[in-house]
Amino acid sequence: MAEFFRIDVHHHLSPPAYLEALGEEVGPPLKYWSLAKSLEDMDEGEVGTAILSVTQLTTRIDDREKLRRLARECNDYSAKLVADHRGRFGMFAALPMPDIDGCLKEIEYGLDVLKADGIGLYTSYHDKWLGDPAFDPVFAELERRKAVIYVHPVTPACCVNLVPGIQDANIEYGTDTTRAIARMIFGGA
């Protein structure tokens, strides 16, 4: 195999616990994710390393303990892939947002124990966007650690199914990213 130098920082996976917890809410291609397909796609795209992240983890689960457990299981699964395929994968640890105490524990575990490459966040959580003062303790800890933060857009609860026949992501991913950036800048984050 040729040596590839590209790094893919937008590489989602679907750990078994994620698929079990979200069930029918998981759509393709995440529903059909596999390690073999992931590696095949990387080779086809000449990607040397992919940084794994779980998508849509915390926007659909309201039970705090279930969310903490799921974030931990997803992070452990990602870390195993990183260890088993040294050099092919890195990882952004998932957090149980908006559970601040759970996030602080998972930041410590993800960065100190699992040696994650950074933390994965979404542009918004329910009715709060990044930069909201409720998230200040999380950002203070990430800043203290000089952690890399990967931000993925999401469709917020306010804006689901607004335009018939058009997928929410087509409009909301860019719009929600703008909301998050504005909230962070104008809020001083």
C-alpha cells in the first residue's frame, strides 16, 4: 500500500452503543458504517489518517446518565480503533453536552486517559449555541488545556422541517454555524 499523507478531520463513525441508543433515528450512511468500509474509503481517497468523531450524539438524548454512559462508550470504542490501527486513526472525544459536570469528567478522561486529539462539539445543543454562558466552564477547561476543538454543525430544535422537500442540513448547517460563531464573538467566548 502506498503511503498517504492526507488527514481527514471530518470522519464519522457509528459505535455499536451509538447505533443501539439511537436506533431508527440513525440514517444512512451512519447506519451502515463499518471499519472495513471506513478503511476502504480512506485508501480510495488517499487518506493516511482520519480523526474519528461521533455525530449527533447528544442532541437527541435527554437522560443525563444515559448520555454520560453513551459518550464514554463511544469514546472507548474510538480509542480502541485508534490503538488497533495505529497511525490510521485519531479521535475527537465526544462530550455529554449540555451536562457540564459530565463534560468536565469526560474532558479529563478523553484527554488524559484516552489521549484524544481533541474534543468534538456541535454548533448548538437544544436551545443554546456555543458561546452561551452556560457552557463557560467547559470552554474554560478546554482553554486551560489548550485543547483542539472540532465543531460540527447541527440542525437546532427550532428549525426542523421548515422548508418542505429540502433536507434541514442543506440550510441549517451553514446557518447554525453562523449562529454559533456570532454567539461566541458577541458573547465574548
